[in-house]
Amino acid sequence: MRIKNGFVLREVCGEQVIMGEGIGALDFGKLLCLNETAAVLWSAAVK
């Protein structure tokens, strides 16, 4: 699995969300809320 550049995992109000940074935020414009397992998998894929 490869993570597209410009997307980051952040904690917002106690929830793990993926959001765009920079140009990615302009094109994407959404937040994806992840459960605990998905957040762990995302973090592992980024490393």
C-alpha cells in the first residue's frame, strides 16, 4: 500500500482523521474519520 503525498493523519476532537495538506487539501476538501485499527494501519503504511 502506498500513501499519496499530501495526506496526513491527525487527531481532531478525539477522532483520528485523514486530511489533505497543501494542494491536496484544495483538491480533496474532506476529512476521513478512521477507527482505531485503520489509524494503526495508516500509520504503519506511512513508515
